[in-house]
Amino acid sequence: MLTLENVSVSYGAIEALTDISLTVNQGEVVTLIGANGAGKTTTLRTITGLLEPKNGRVVYEGKTISGMATHRLVPMGIAMSPEGRGVFANLSVRENLEMGAYIRNDKKGIADDMERAFTLFPRMKEREQQKAGTLSGGEQQMLAMGRALMSRPRLLLLDEPSLGLAPLVVHSIFEAIDEIRSEGTTILLVEQNANAALQHSDRAYVMETGRIVMEGDSKQLAADPRVKEAYLGE
Amino acid sequence: MDTFVQQLINGLTIGSIYALIALGYTMVYGILRLINFAHGDIYMVGAYAGFLLATLVFNSEPSIFAFVIVLLGSMAIAAAIGMAIERFAYRPVRKYSRMTTLITAIGMSLFIEYLFVFIFSGTPRSFPQLIQNDNYTIFGSATISASQMLIFAVSILLMITLQYIIFKTKIGKAMRAVSFNINSAKLMGINTDFVIAFTFAIGSALAAAGGVLTAQYNPKIEPLMGIIIGLKAFVAAVLGGIGNIPGAVLGGLLIGAAETLVVGYGNSIGIPSTYRDAVAFAILILVLLIRPAGLLGTNVQEKV
Ligand SMILES: Nc1ncnc2c1ncn2[C@@H]1O[C@H](COP(=O)(O)OP(=O)(O)OP(=O)(O)O)[C@@H](O)[C@H]1O
Ligand SMILES: [Mg+2]
């Protein structure tokens, strides 16, 4: 469904990604783990067209999408919950969800999907009219994910959804991820919480300083001594 | 007391015009963090567009119908010109530093001013009287002219419409989203270039309405008429809190009232009425010293 072919990306003179290749197949949950500054966010920003690769290309459902404007990828079925959540603090929770459905015009379908988002994250329902800026970090994360789902994506990119959240909230975020995948959405999940990410995914890639250093089945990687030592704190 | 009411009416009249122009500054700033120096000139362009339309539709018989056509026509023309400026002057340089865009805006301002001097010469033109400009007595002995009432009525109508667009329509919500976080907006599938162009269109149309309304009130137009009023409207936007829409309206009205009162009463407290134009800038200095965020401005803290 999504393939990165030998992608390199630079910020000015600094190369942040070097020769990255990865694949996400239809229906999978794939996770990308790695330490701070490894290049995970840069990878997602490149997929969504916020950055352009210097070399290589991004292919989605058979089409080269690198170089395309970000807003044109949403109607093709790509949505992202960005690092830091990126909710519109000056808009209400409901308006944030409406913005998630910006590309759609089917009023009925949008209303249904909003109900679905509220079922997935009941706390959003209680805070419907509240400004998103007044939500807690965990609630903002739920809103960012709910908002991304409002475009009915086929591929959902999540950038560190569990960052900075209490264990209980992390748990409900990962439950939501399982729920979203069970509805047939393909997910590329960036995480520093390698433990949870490996448990809730099919395959994984490990990044270090802009390169992919390991890849494989999530269960196998979780058992790999190198991964255990470097990322699972064992 | 009566002269006070009269001064206030006159001050709020000019203040409404400042407010209309300040809205464009504040909206563009909100979305691009750009001070669009050419915005005052769009007010002038609006007045000239109205002047040209008036010579087409006006048959010397005052009529509110002719006025409405001239007003809407000049707003549409200014909107198109505002979008063209954004598209061909600002968008190409937006990817460089903010300073580059700012300098481009200053250049654009001078370009518009001297293009109009070149086309229309610097000689003032007389704007035709499109409506019957009668005077009415209110509050005992204060007078208000029909053109002043028109300024109030049209300004209020436009501000209500703007409020509706920004808070109730899809494009308005997109404008607020883009102004808060442009990358998140792109990820929603929002064509942010279109939203930015739309913002320029609305701001320019409001400035043009200000130009036509002023020309009805004080029928002398000339190519450099947008400079001082543009600066004052900018001060109004800063006073209200740049980026804040109600703030722009409040700032405009306050500056209009303050400068008229200085003209009216300044002499008695030792401020000559010739200092009128200095009032706005004195206020600007005070705001920057005391409350840089402006009256209604807040430094929104982003939650991470
Ligand atoms: N806008 C930028 N300008 C310059 N360098 C940047 C920029 N954004 C990221 N970098 C650099 O690129 C490298 C990769 O950063 P990236 O944000 O992709 O890492 P990450 O894996 O997402 O880290 P984290 O887990 O902390 O979010 C880092 O060395 C970072 O300093
Ligand atoms: Mg990151």
C-alpha cells in the first residue's frame, strides 16, 4: 500500500534520513521505533508531503506521491495525527472534528462518523463545545486521532500518540489503535514506547540516526536481545 | 456637552473606517504573521474603483441603488486585486524569510501608489455624490449626515457578515484553523493557499468599502490617500491586539474617537488640534510600552 524507496531527506545541510526503504501492506499495523532524533517524525512528514525527499520516492497505492501537496493526499486516503497532536486550540472539539472532515460533503456520513469518534473516545462527547486548547494532553491526543479518522482514511499515520501520557491513558490509546485496525484501517505507528508498539503491531522497523537498522516481525523483534537491551530496557 | 456628542459622532465615523481597514491587517497578520503594508493602498484602490464605477452607473440623480452597485462593485474589484497581489507578489517569496515578505509588501505599497499617480495623476478627483447627503439633528443639537449614517450602517452590516463567515461557515473555520496551525490544516486536506487568498480577498473588500464610504463623506480622492489612514488603521489593529478581530474594531473606534476629541478639546489642555495625526502614533507608543499584546490580544499558550 505504501512504499518508501531509498528516501533521503535533509534539513538544509543536515541529512536527517539516509536511504530509508520501508513498506506497509494493506491491513497491517506497522511500527517505527527509535530513540529521540532518529528521524521518525521526519519520515512521517516526508510521507505526508510536508517535506520533500532529496533522493528516492514515496509510492502510495501505485502512485508516486513525493512532491505532491499535503492537502491533496487526504482525498487519496492518507491521514495523520502529528507529533505534538496539532489540535486547533482556538476551535471547539466539534469544530476540530469538522475540520477532520473538511474534504467531505456528505452531511449524514460526517454526522455518523462524529458519533463513531465519540464512541471511540467518549470523553470527546462530554467536551464537544469546549475549546480544544482547554483539553488535557490525553484528551488532545484522542481528539487528534478522532480528527484524523474523520476523513475516513485507508492509511493512518500516528506520531507518538502515547508521548507524555499516564499509563492508564496510554492503555486506552492503544485500545483505540486496536479498534481502528479492526475496522480495516492500515496504520503506521511511530512510537518511543517500544514495548506497547511491538505488542500492538504486526511488523516493525527500528531507526537509528536516520537509517533503518532492523526490521521484522514485531513478536520476533520484541524477543531480539539487541532490541531488548536498547529499546525495552531489559 | 453637545459639542462632545458631536465630536463623538464624528470620531466614531472615522473610527468605523479605521476599523474596516484594521480588520484586513489583523486577518492577514493572523494567518501569515505578515504586516501587509500595501493594505492601506487597497483602501485607495477601492475609492478609485468606486469612482470609475460611479462614472459608469451614475446619472447625476442621487440614488441608494447606484451607491450599492458602486460599493459592491468596488469591493469585488479590490478583492480580485488583493488576491492577485497575494498570488503574484507574496506567495512566491513566502517560502523565504518573513522579512522578505515584509519588504515585498513595502515595495508593493509604493508600486500601487505610484502606478495610480501615473495613471490618474496626483491631482485629487472629486467623487460624485451618490446619495442625498441631508443632515439630521439628533440628541438635541448634534447633527449627523446621511453619509455618516451610511458609514455606520454599512460598517455594522459588514462586521456582522464577517463574524458570520468566520464562525459559521466552513471556509471561516478553515481560516481560523490555518491561523492557528498551518501544517495541521494541510493535514486536514485544507488547501491553505486558497484559504490565504480568500483572507486577502475579504480584507481587501472591507478596505475598499471603507474607501467608497469615506469618499461619500469627504469626496476628495487621490492616489496617496491610503498612506496615513492605513498607518492609523494598522495602529488600531495593534491597539486591539493584532490578529484579534473584535480587537481591530475596538481599536479603530477608539483611535477615531481619541483623535477627534483631541481636535475638539486639545487646545484647552495645551495640545494643538494640528496634532490630530500624531494621536494614533502616541497611542501606538503607549500600547507597545504598556500592553504590547493589545487590549484584547492574548499570548495563547500552546498546550503540548
Ligand atoms: N526543522 C528542523 N530543522 C533542522 N533539523 C531538524 C528539524 N526537525 C528535525 N531535525 C533534526 O532531524 C533529526 C531527526 O528528527 P526527527 O524529529 O525526525 O526525530 P524523531 O525520531 O521524530 O525524534 P523524537 O522521538 O524526539 O520525536 C534530528 O537530528 C533533528 O534534530
Ligand atoms: Mg518525533
